[in-house]
Amino acid sequence: MLENIQLSYPSYFLIFCAVAAIIYAVSLYWRSSAIKNAGKNLPFGLGLLRFLSIGLIAFMLLMPFLKHLVETQQDPIILMAEDRSQSIAATMDESAINELNSNINSLEASLSEKFTVKRFGFGEKIYTELRDSFVDQSTNLSSQLEYFENQYSDQNIGAIILVTDGIFNEGINPIYHNSKFKAPIHTVALGDTTIRRDLFIKNILNNRVAYLGDAFNLQVDVQAFNAAGSASKITVTKISGGNRSEVSSQNFNISSNNYFKTFDFNIDAADVGNVQYRISLNGISDELSRSNNSRDTYIEVLDARQKILLYANAPHPDLAAYKTLIENNKNYEVEIVIAKNPVTALKQYDLVMLHNLPSPKHAISAELNTLKTQRIPTIFVTGNQTDLARFNAAQETMSIAGQVSSSNEVQALLNSSFNGYKIDQRLKGQLEKFNPLAAPFGEYTVSETAEVLLYQKIGKVDTKYPLLAYGEKGNWKTTIFTAEGIWKWKLFEHMKYKSYDLLHEFMNKMIQYSSKKDDKRKFRAFVSKNVFKENEEIVFDAQLFNDNYELINEPEVALQVKDGEGNNFDYIFSKTNNYYTLNAGALNEGNYNFTASCNSNGQQYKSSGNFSIQSIQKEQYDLTARHSMLNSLSAKYGGELYYPNEVSKLGNDILSSTNIKPILYQSNKTESLLNMKWLFIAIAIMLILEWFLRRFYGSY
């Protein structure tokens, strides 16, 4: 034990401790005349007690600590995930399901005698508390593997058991989910691999947004198995306000037992709003299921597009990047104009983006005056060609005191206190990793009313220089993006993620916030989006303002939701902080409109809106089990495939496996000797004993 004791001070300090203890003991008991009627050994004994007690006290002042190895054992964990999607109930009768549950429960009981067993359910999401019902309308098998990897990668996983039919309709193919599991993945294969007679709509492809008066394309993939020689009809029906009208239809013959065909429909967008279209097939005789013969899709029809002018000092790679990123949103149409060609009809644009303008070559004084007087929302993108003096004079959101053609390489640094709008979590995590941009070198001054979303990170230094800021003065909205080179971000995202989703999100939010019209209503109620899946919860929010436009929530707020059949659903909002919220739960498929109302200071307020619930029904479209995929998955991770009647064999194989064993970990544990009470007790005993003997034999 002594070799494990270490000091917080140099070890030679022990000499000072010993010397101090000796001097103290000798000064008290060397030839002491205070002790009477005692033997000659008593002074020596008392001196020894004083030496030990004082020495220990001095030793404790050196802050000694004990360092030793601690050994811990981590027992193996068996992770068991069970499919709770509708496809299980559709292909297994009640008795088969009960027998399966009994076998799985027995498997858990036998494995629990030796291992720690954790059971999960999965379907459209992960359930840490297992449910008995099979109601999930989609299956994401790869998300279950990802959950295991994130939550248990640092633990001793003995084996993973997946009880499923292998049907997945969300997420990636689990075969291509490259998890770093060292444990085997065993699969219990459910369902039926027999391809039975069935006709169904496999997929619908369409743009989610269309524009009033335009035609949009609707593609429908139809598949049939073992139905050669049958005939059917595909019909597209528009459902609006409870009325149904046939839009188009086609008759077709099923020419083979493995039939597949894509039908194209061009449909006129004649109604504004979330328009519901139902695609249906006439059923054929003796088919497996007719619930997959129809599907609904929703098209958001807008009555106008926003026109955006991208006005640039000179050709630049940024221009094409901005155009493609902005026009990913079908609401926006971008026109690029170079400053040598003056623009006179600025009123026709809903938003103007100035790239490297004003510049020494193009002052654009007339255009800037028009933008300001007409209050046209404007985005300034500064760079090496920007005339900073004219830029500072043109707007009041910020000023840059610097030199022309001198720049810093900067990266984005997110301002966590920005409250203008919400940033997607994925974007938050990745934005700061994008390539550096070129920002003008100089001193930045931001107005007190400006809102900064991004700051500049120069090298490894986090600064308070703005990279993206929003401002408003005299009802003229201005946005400043203080760096050029957005094309680098575009290339970086595509190289790393093979998509532009993050930049589309970033640009869409920036354009929306820059061009939004202020809502001066004192009462507002809204939902987060226009189209929900039928398994999503519908959350409403409401805001009430007083005469000073301060949020209040004293009055009660009522909500009435009305479906397409005329049924009404009444709710009362809950009060949270200084606003209102309401979770209406999941609703049935269809179109809905809502009206929220309240009374404040004798004034009645109302706010209305609409949304749609879209059926997913993915579990009904394909009920053919994927046992070959499960076999490949098990083989990839060193496991085996079992059938429901082999569950007991699976348990025996796991219990007899020599590869599943506890793991022993050793770690260094440091403990201060000051925390050891027995040392203080020993010191106290020595001092008390010394005091007693001195009192007993001495004169004091």
C-alpha cells in the first residue's frame, strides 16, 4: 500500500515533517520535570506518541493521496428488437402471433439467467418500452441498427436479435448500413415469402408545389403479381371541399405475372391551397388485398411566385450558385443582371440581391434610392469589389471600415442567441464546417437593432464580426452577407453529402426572413406546416399581443378544427410561458381548416388556417417478406437466420457460445488520504492517550 501513496508536494518535504515532529516531542519530554511518580520509560512513550501524532498531522498537510487499480466487470448485453409494423399483423394470424410472443418471452427468460437482456420495438420509430400492438404504418430497420450503434457502442454487446419480416419502406437498406458491431446479428424471419396475386400502387411521384394556372406532372407506378390476363383501370380524382371530380383515367391490361408500368398524368392546377388527389385502381379477382389499390397525394397550389433580382457588379461563380440554391424553392424565380445593364423596373421584384454592389465602377445610386423609397427588401453580398464607403452610406444595418480589395478568410460561427427563426439541427451541426469565404478586412460596426445570425471565425479565433445580419430601418428590410464565395459551400456540401439539402435550407430561410412581410395582427394561430403524415402529431401555436405588442396569455383561447366532411373538433389551448400551444394528436387523413378565437379587453379576435393529413399506408403495399435480405444481414455480422419455430435453438446457441463473455476493465482510482477517517481517529487516540497519561502522571 505504501508504494501507492503519492504526495502533492516533493517527497523531501517528508524530512521537514519528521524534523518538526522530533523537535516538538523532544522539547516537551527531554528531561521533563513535569512528570512525577512515573517510570523512566514514560517520557519516551509520551514523546513517541507526540512524535507520531505531529508527524501524521504534518504529513496530511502535504495532501497525500492513494492511487490504486480498480477492476470492474461488464456483463454481456443481449439486444432484442421486434418489428411492430402492420405488415406483421397482415401476414400472421392471432394464434401465430401469440405463439411467437410466447416463444420470444421464453427466449428472454432463458437468456436473462446468464445475460442482461434489453427488448425494443421498432416500426416508424424506436420504442424502448415494448408494445403488444402491430400498428406502425412504416418500417425503418436501419434506424434500429443506428440506435443500437449510438447507444451501446461502448458496452459489451453479446448478440443482437432482430425479429422481423425484413420489409422496410423507410431509411436505407440495412445491408448497406455499415455499423461497427463486433457482436453477431441473429434474425428471426417472420412473414411469408410467397408472391401472391395482388395489384397495387407502388409509388407516386409529383412535385409538392404547383402554381395556379400551370400544369403539373403526376407519375404513378403500378405493379401486379400473378395477375396475367386481368384488366383494370387507373383513375385520378380531385377531392376539394367534400366534392369529388374525376380528373383523368386510363384502362390497362396486365400482360405478365410480374407486371410493372408507370402512368403519366398532366393535371391543371386550378385551385389554390392544399389540393387532395386520389389515385385508385379497379380491383381484380382473388387479389391479396384491396387496401393498397388507392393512394392519396397532396399538391400545394400557390397563386403567385416571388421574383428575385440578382444584381451583380460582374460575372462571378457565386451567381450561378445563388440562382440554383434559391430556385430549389418553387416559390422563387431568379433573374441575373450585370450592373453594366441598368435596371429601371425594380418594382416588379419582390426581393433584390446586390452582389459586390455598390462598387467603384458601378455606384448604382439611382437603384439604391429606388430600393429604399419603394421599401423593396434587399440583400447585400459584400466582397473584394464592394465600395465600402458607398455601402456604408446605402444602409444602416452595419458599416465596415476597411480597405478595398483586402479580405479575410472566414468561416461561419452560429449565434446561439438569434431568435429570428429556427435553424435545423443538421444545419447547426454542419454549417461551421463549411469552407472559408472571403470577407472584407476591416472593423465592423452593427446597429443596435440588427439581428446577427452568423459571426465570422477567422482562423481559430471566434470574433463578433457579423457574417450574416438582418436589419430594418424605415420599413426597409436589409440583409447583409459579408462574404463572397458561396459556390465553395455548394461544392463542399455536394462532395461530402452528395446533396445540397443543408444549403437549400439555409438559403430558403434567409430569403424568407429577408422578404417576409411583418404580421401586425394582435392575435395569430398557426401550424408548423401545411401537410402532415397521418402518424404525426398536429401541434398548434397561438400568440396574443397587447397594445404595446407585448406577448400575453391571460385570456382563454379556443380552437375549432373542421374536417372535409363537416365534422367539428373543439379544443382549448394550453398556456406556456407567454404564448399558447396545443397538441391535437394524430388526425385521420383529409383536408382540415381551423379557427382560433379569443376575447381580450372586450375585443374579439380570430385567426384561421388550413392543413392536410396524408395517408402513408406503406405497410399495405408490399407484404412479401425479405428473408434473403435478413440472411445476408446476419451473415454480414457473423450471425444466423432462424425461423419462429427455431427460437429455442437460437437461445441455446447464444447460451453455449464461447464468444460471449464478460469483459474486465481496469482503471486507476485516486483517493485523498484526507478522506480516510481512520487516520484522523488514530491521531485523535494518540493525542487523547498522551493527554491522559500526562494528566495521570504529571502535575498538570
